[in-house]
Amino acid sequence: MGAVLVVLVVLPFLVGALSYAVPVAASKVLAPVSGAAAFALSIALVPSVVSRGHVTAGSELRVDALSVVFLLATSFLYFATAVFSAGYLHLGRDAAGTRYGRRFYAGLNVFCWAMLAAPLVSDLALLWVAIEVTTVVSALLVAIDGTQSATEAAWKYILIASMGLGIALLATILLYYAGTSVFGAGYELSYVKMLAGAHRFPAPVMRLTFVLAVLGYGTKMGLVPVHTWLPDAHSEAPSPISALLSGALLATSFYAILRYFQVTAAATGSTFPRNVLLVFGLASLALAALYLLRQRDMKRMLAYSSVEHMGILAIGMSFGVTLAFVGVLLHVLAHAAAKGTAFFGAGSVVAKFGTKDMAALRGGVGALPWSGSMLVAAVLALSALPPFGLFRSEFLIVSGGLSDPRYGVAAVLVGLAMVSFLGLSWSTTQTMLTAGPADPEAAAVGVAAGRVATGGSRAVTKGEVSPWIVVAMALGIAALLLLGVHVPADLSRLLDHAAHELGSRR
Amino acid sequence: MTGHVPSATAGTEDVVAVVVLLTEFAMLRAPLLRSQVRLYALQSLAVSVLAVVVAATRHEADVYALAGLSFALKVVIVPSVMTRLLRDVEVDLAGSAKLGVASSTLVALGVSVFGFFAIGSLHVHSSLLPSTTLAVASAVVLVAFVLIVLRSDVVSQAMGFFSLENGVSIASLVVAAGLPLVVETTFLFDLLVAVVAFGIIMRVHHGRSKTLSTDELDRLRG
């Protein structure tokens, strides 16, 4: 199985390099094939990780159940985004279109490569390097449209995220410093080794390390108050990149925090790291819920929903029981599928209506019968409605909180999740499901199937932008239903293993 | 690995680290963007010297290679990339700082004292590693933050980030000299990629708005 790791860490990079050389039409095929291969290989890792605990290749590549959860989330989104991009990009046949297409596909594949490499490496310093590469590549992808607001978003993103990662690097070095008291001056910073020696690390250094790691990687994960780049980058990036940023990149940074959580919990006991995550999680959830209530820009709304869900992940970790950990990891997978689908839908709507302002998006479902309704479904899934995966995962997290028992926090979590639900579903259904004002008949009877609605003064013809967009969204909805209705037995065992690796007090 | 580090060499390391901190303060008050880039080159030179000192005193042959790489990248390549950018855009004065020179220096002094004592209060006395240099390094990082926050032009902010990286480099040299060379080299390569990305976005920004100031970048909010 070791070869699988090597292929996973090599293939997307090669495809990225190749995309820069071959015609864009070939990249449109290559990227989905590479994404499908990465997803299939990640699935292939599940049985051996469940039965043997871990898979290694050489001294640097190693996955355990926890890493495979994140590999699954990222590779799934890699695949779905590559499919979506084939329909989303309308590149002219001129030189500008070709240049844009080459840059886009090279960036897309290399971005996914870095995000896949992060959970594959065992060295925490290399983990930092992988995450820094994701920043650099994705910042260029955010800027790729070259508009004034895209440039602004890219500048804020690269500056704030790099500063955050500067702090994360300091955390990496402090961790090394903590380790020197056990391993001497020269050693490799693998998390396996750190976990083994952690109980002898000096506790004050480990506490500082953990706070710096949460602050540093939390910047990329979108935790309040270091989330400020996130709504800008998510809203200004091309929609496929928004989907990857939100569904996979934030999760990858969360993975880094989880590794520090493991080591710190082994060194100082889990109370301290859990409390740190609780503070950041509650702040994120509260702020995001309030912003969701008054958001009028479709993609910014989805971005704040990401902040909300990252807050839920942090709070779930703070409960410290296996049940909540299983919920957190399931949440990572379900959030990737839901947020990917939602951004695909937003991309489809924006391509159709030519604006992100939700007031102008009236009659979306009428104009886009498939992608519009799947967008509404994805938003309802993000509000944790059954039968979708996020309902199950949030249910597990809250049950974990009740068994912890932290009734107060669990109640606040449910309350704020309700507020976000209101904000998300109200503004989406208000616009997407209502008929356009210019069509009084449709307004009178609601959106009847087959009726074409118009947005504002702009006439919008009925029909999908591209079948590939529908296919990509259907993939996401199918995954959400699968995670919500019937979690496959192997996946369920994988989540259990991963939750146990995160440790728990009972 | 040499076991106990003699106090004299720890002294040398501290002196070099303090030089880095001083150049950070100088960058904070430099009004010309070109002089800021030169100060960064000087600061990077000090970091490379520190690498040589560490390599010599701890007999870590790897670190010599690191010193060479860090010299090539941070003293030669990064400053020349930035100088070329400045020549192309023909802007020389830094954008107006949000505080006067005196006030920003005072703020920077405050945070560097905080950083110094915060690390000192950890009370970790390792026979292998000097805590003082680590404390100075954290002060450099904090002053770099002040620089980024108070300056409102893209070049100063980028230079602030690169010098932040210098601060982390000091920490990594004194604390993690034993990190495998491949990892340290990857760090530097990473910095190179980041420099290129910063440069591209700065050029795009200048191309659109004909200025290096970040005052224009305030449209996205809420």
C-alpha cells in the first residue's frame, strides 16, 4: 500500500506541470482523471488503515486513520471541482483564453497536490511547508481574474495567511525546542515520535506552542478573530477555487491543528488544548452567525458559513469525547461535500445572472432547474437539515457535548447554529425560490416547474449553464445523502479509529 | 551534537540576534522604500552570519550549506527582485505610515519588551539551547507585525513579512539547528516561491491602480 502514498504525492503535481504545457482541452480531461484517481486511491487506503492502523512509505510518508479522513475530503473535492471546472470555464480560443486556462489548470492541480501532501507527510515541518505552498498557489488563483477586487482579496489573503503561517512556523520551532529536552539537539520532527515522547515535554512550552499553532494555522482555517481574509478570498476567487478553499483548504489547516492537539494533549493533558479551541470556536460561531443574518452577497454568505462550520469543528474538539470526535471528522467530510456543492451552485447562478448580489438572483430555481435546486439543497444541508450528512455530524457533536457534559456550550452551539440556519435558509429561499418581479403570474403561483423567471430588469433564459456543473453538484449531493442516510461500514470504522487516535477521556 | 554550548558562543549569537532586531527597528522608520530593501538585505546578512556562527560553534556542517543558501536567497535574490520592482514602478517614498516615527518606535519597543519577557517567563532552562536568543527572535517577529500593521503600502508590508521570516529563521537556527538539512532547504525554497507570488500580486496591483499604496484596497468589507 506504500506505493499508493507515493502516487498520491506525485500524480497531481505531474498533472499540474503537464497542464501548463498541453492544450487546455487536454487539461479539461486530465484534471478530472487525476482527481478521480486520487479519490479512488484514498478510498483504497481505507481498509488497510482500518486493519493495520497505518500505512507508510519511506521515512517521510505516513498515513493513519486521521490522515485518511482528510485525504478523502480533499480528493473528493479535487475530483468534483475538476468536473465542475470543465463546465464552468468558458475560455475563448484566443491567446488570452489559452493563457488563463493553462494558469488555471496548473494552479488547480498544484493546489490540490499541496493539500493532499499535507496529510501524507509525517514530519510536522514538512506539513508546514505543504500548507505554505497551498497559500502561495491559492493566492495566485484568487488573483487570477485580475480585477481590482480580486487583487485586493489576493493581497489581503497572501499577507494575512503568510503572517499566520509565520506564527505557525514559530510554533513548529517551539515544538522542536520542547522536543530537544527529550531527544537531544538533532532529530526529525515526526508526529509519531513527538507523540511517543510528549509526556516528558515541558508543559509551559507546549502550551505556548499550542496557542501559537492554533493562532497560526487557525488563520488559514478561518477562526475568528484571524478570519478576516476569508470572506474576501472566497467571494472574489473563481467559483471552483472558492469551493476548494472552503471545503478542502480550511480542513487541511484544521488537520494541522489536530496534530498539535494530539501532541499537546499527550504533554499537558487535554483540558488546556480543549479550552483554547472552545474559545476560538465559540467566537467563530457567534460572529459568523451574526454576519450570516445580514449578508446579501451569495458567495460571502457561503464564506461566513465556512467560518461558522470551522467554529463548530473547534467546539466539537473541545468536548473531548469520542462521540464528538467522530462527529467532528464526519463533519469535515460532509462540509467538504456540502460547501463544494454550494459554491458550484453559486458559480452556476453567478454565471447565469452575472451578479453575486442576492437581491438580483430572484427566480434562480426557475432559471436553473437542476443546479438551482441542488444549490438550495446544499444550503439546507449546510444548515444541518436531515437527511444530509451535516445533520448527522452536528447531531453527534451535540450528543458528545451532552455526554461530556457541557450543557451550556452544547446549548449555545445549538442556539447559534439555529441563527445561522435562519440567515442561510431565509436569504437563499427568499431569492432562489421566489419568482422574479417582472413575471407577475409566476409570482402569484410561486415557482411552478417549467416557468421562466426573470431577475430584475434582466431577462434570463431558462436552462443550465453546462451539464458538467450539474454532474459535479450531483456528486456532492449524492455524497451528502450517503453520509446522512447510511455511512458505509468501512468509513464508519475509519472514523472510529481516527477518533480514538485523537484520544479521549473516556 | 556538542552537548554544552559555551557561554561565549551563546553571547555571539545573542549579539547577532540583537543586530537583527535593530535593523528591524531601522526598517520601521525608513521612509524610502529602497532603503527598506537595503536594510532587509543587511538584516538577512546578519542572519547568514548567525548561521555561520552556529555552524562553527556546534559543528553542524549542514548549517554552512544553509548559511550559503540563505545568503544567496535573502541577501541577493529577494532584494534584487524587490529593487527591480521598485525601479519599474518608479515610486520611491513609502506610503504614509499610520503613526509618526516616534510613536511607532515606542509601540515597537513596547511589543518587543513584551515578546522578550513572554519567552523569558517560560522558565525553560535547557543546557543545549539559549533561551535569550529565542526571546530576541520573538521580539523581531512582533516588531515585524508592527511594521506590517502601521505601513500602508504593499512593498513595506511584503518586506515586513520577509523580515518576520528572518526573525523565525533566528529562532530556528538557535533552537532547531539539528533539523534535517532537507527540511531547512525546503523552508528557504518555500520563501522563494512566496517572494515570487508576492511580487506577482504587487505588480498586478500596481498595474491596476498605478500606486503601491494599500489605501485603495478597502472595497471588500462586511
